[in-house]
Amino acid sequence: MVRLRLAKAHLMLGEPDGAAEALQPVLETPPEHRVRPLLRRVGEVAALAAVEGPRPAAAVTTGIRDSIADFTLRATSAT
């Protein structure tokens, strides 16, 4: 959960690369360990990544949102 807070902080500071780096280990969580509190907090990161930012950051934030969508989809299909 600390990594998710770090990812959110990076996004709030306009540092999507730092957010993606902090998020990567979380996204490697096996589907059977993707519990609701984790999915909720990952969703918070996705919501922050959806906020319009500088154009160069758009590709990174789109990648973050896509990775989170895949993470969530795989979690729900594993249950």
C-alpha cells in the first residue's frame, strides 16, 4: 500500500514516470492476492492518472491506466 501512496504522490507532483516505477511491483501481485482494498487503492491511482496533465506525460499516464485496467480485469477473472 505504501507504493500506491508513492505512486499517487508522484502523479500529484506531475511525475508520471515516478508513479509508473512505484506502481510496477504492485502490478506484479498474483491474482489470488488482489484483494478488494488493494483494488480500491489501485483504482485511486488510475483516477489520478486520468486527470489531464502536460502532453508529454500523456503516454505514461495512459500506460498506467491501461496496466491498472489489465491488473483489475485479471483479478476479477481469477475469483
